[in-house]
Amino acid sequence: MEEQRESDGDDAEEAGTGLRKIIHVDMDAFFASVEQRDNPELRGKPVAVGGAGGRGVVAAASYEARRFGVRSAMASVTAKRLCPDLIFVRHRFDAYKEASRAIREIFRRYTPHVEPLSLDEAYLDVTDDLLGIGSATRIAELIRQEIKERTQLTASAGVSYNKFLAKIASDQNKPDGMCVIRPGQGAEFVAGLPVRRFHGVGPKGAEKMARLGIQTGADLAAKDIEFLRTNFGNMGDYLYRAARGIDLRPVKAHRQRKSVGGERTFSEDISSGPALRETLADIIEIVWDSIEKTQSKGRTVTLKMKYTDFQNVTRSRSTPHCVANKAEFAAISRALLDDVLPLPMPIRLMGLTLSNLEGDEVHPAAKARDDAQLSLL
């Protein structure tokens, strides 16, 4: 699909509609791209970040590997079978975090309204940009250019008038591409998309929709809200709005911290104990880094999982004292996972949070996700 362009001056705002100018920036195969950047011998070759052993799991795959069907959360033995020349490298979180910090510094040159979703993606509200450029399209172009010059990595961007559309647009022309959805184009753009492209709709959800005769955004828009609530529960309202290109959520640069955490959504559902434990280990690394960075101290560790039918399950454990160190945090996290194994069905998401923070008067049951969420490619 050819890149769609905005008119000069971003006519949505100039027309007085009150619509926002939102950019979603998503790094291309971030972990694998950092490895290829730092090791020239890996460039142009199929690379997977993760463990190569029998119990290993792919955490991220380069685009060369994806052409063979290799995906994150896939068992390493399966990935190797699909791509015999696949090269496995161990993760280097310090390198990924360093690149992420450089990228966020670039974002904040243009706007203070930056909402990180993970190390490799973020929303930016540039309705009133710091440099007075005025065009969200031009800002997105400049950001992508600066990222490439400073980090030697490529980023894709989506530009639109709300977060939902901007996120969909950022995936439209990957890798190293950009897509703009202008005011008045949202509903039409969404109508032609397969429902699997809707954020939050996994393989199982798409299968359920297919059984109900829903294949595209247009099919979804044809269903009334009661039908969607009946069949998809709390997600029904989101689907109703998304099918019409509606999203009223603001970009939240500053949120009152009630917990520190991260979560990972899988491209393929997983259920095996070894795969879940390896995934948990990765999340522990990222979350504990956030805990140390924010100097947070808390007494409650919560494991969150979302099954393929979109039902959430959480398990929490509190200590009489603040969690002392990474080893204690990891031990509690592993114990929470062991308590729920074996799972009744595969999961599509796993997350960890530390809550009941020191100085936080909110009840431990009132949890909120931290800005930085782990979302591997």
C-alpha cells in the first residue's frame, strides 16, 4: 500500500475540529535489529533472540527470519525446523535499554506528551509540538530520520487523529515505513482491515469472530453494541468503537504510579511450562529494571495472564516487608506461576507488577500498569 499523506498544516486542527495529532512510533524488529547492528556478521541473515536449546523460546526475530514463519514466543526447535539457517543470539537487555533511552530523548525534543508502551514503541501527541512545525506527518518523518542517524536502527510510524488508528497505521508499511490516516478516513480505512489487525484480537478471537460471520472491520461495524457485548464481554465496547475508527483515549505522559510492571503479548498463544517460565524470566528482567530505575519499593507481586478467550486471571502474593531485591522478586514471581500450572488453556499475554508501593495509600487490589510495558516483537 502506498503511503498516505496529510495536507500541509494538518487540516484537522486548522479546521477547528478539536481532533488531536497522534503519532505511534514502533521500532522494526527491535531486539534482533540491535543485534544485527552491533554484529555486522548477522546483517542480512535470519536471526532470533532467545535460547537455542530444546526448551528455548524465540523472544524476537529479524525480518529475514520472519519470512520463514519464525515468530516470537515460538519454540526454538520449531523455529529451527522452519529456518535451518536460523542464528540464535542471547538477549542483551542493557543494549536494548540504551537504544530505547536514545530514542525517547529524540521523542522529547518534539513533545513532552510521550506515552511509552514498551522499550520499542510509544505514542506521541504533537498537537502542540515544541518546535512549532505544525505538521504531524513532517514530525514523524524527522523522528524516523533522527532515529536512523543516531541509532542506525529503523522505525515505522503511524500518524492519525487518535491512538487506535495511529497504532494500526504504524504497522501498515513495515518495516521502515509510514502511513497517515487523515480525518474522515478512519472508518473507511478500518472497514477494509481483517479483524486480526485490531489490537487485542488474537488468533482465537479471530476464529470466534469468523464463526460469527465477522471477517473484516466492515463486518464488525455491522453488528450492534449489544451483540458485541453478548459475545465478547467487556471487549464489546472497544470493538464497537474501533470498527468506527473512534478512540477517545488521551496520550498519557504522566500517570500516578500505583504499580510498576510490564507485560508481554504473544504473536502465538503458549501453554507449555518451559515456554512460560522462559517468558517469565524475560519479564522479570525488564520489570526489575523499571523498579530500580524508579526506586520503587512495594510489598505485593502480581502475576497476570490472559487466556485465549480473553479472560484474565491474576495471582498475587504480599510480604510483610517491601520486596528486598531482584532475587526475592523473581522467587515470588516463579512461585505464582508454579501455583497455576498446568494451565487450563493457552494464554496470549503474561505480565508482572509490583504494587502496594511505599507511600501509596491505594489498596493493593487497585492496580495500574506502569507506562513501560514489555511488548516483544
